[in-house]
Amino acid sequence: MPCSVELACVDPRQVGLIWPHVAPRLRRAIRRTGLSAFADIERDVLAGQALIWLALNGASGATTIDAVAATRLELTETGMVCIITACEGQTMARWLPLISGIETYAKTEGCRGMRIYGRRGWLRALNGYRQTHVIIQKELR
């Protein structure tokens, strides 16, 4: 059966229409890692400073969202990078290859690389990605 999952970038002018449907999913992803603040991502998305990407599945005849991701571009001392700040989805094998579309977008925007804020498991799932730094954390009580 051919793959019927496609990548779609939500037009920032239309993001308010989809936001109520994807915000809870992104919030869940953020809670799992604690690496981002939902309020910051929400502000950036709604202001058009970050993008929402959807993995749309039309296999059943009705289109469903298999996964949602948020990205933003950041200028660093060594150049522009595209950061996936949050991602949530089911049946990863169906939509994970779609990251190549986000990588293509990043290249066209002049990015020198991609970064992902997420769990260590992403290293095993994504070809060509490597761990370059670590986040070391101590809980203060």
C-alpha cells in the first residue's frame, strides 16, 4: 500500500484556524521533555515567527493529522539554524521521512543546519543526525 502521508506547512496567516486542534498535541510533547515553554511556542506560532507542520494522512478517505511539529529559525553566531521545538505524533514510521521536507525548507531559508529539542530516542530514529552537545540538569529543591 503506498504511503498516503504528506507534509503540509500551515500558512502563518491561517494558523489561527488549526491552532486549537494542534495546540494540545504540542503541549503534550513539550511536557514530556520540559525543554521548551509552551507559551513561548504559542506566542511565536501565532505571531508568525514559528511554523506549524502537519503530517496529513488521507488513507481512510478523510484526512487526519498523524503528527504535528513546530519549527523556528534562529540566527546563531555560526549561522542560521532551523529548530524543531516540539513534535507529537502516532505511528512514527509513516511520517518520520517527512522531516526531509522541513530540511529542504531550512536549506532554502539559508540554514546551515537543523536542531531538534526532544528526547534521546530521536537519535536512533533520524538518519544523519548526531549528538553534538548535551543538556545537563540538576533539580533544585
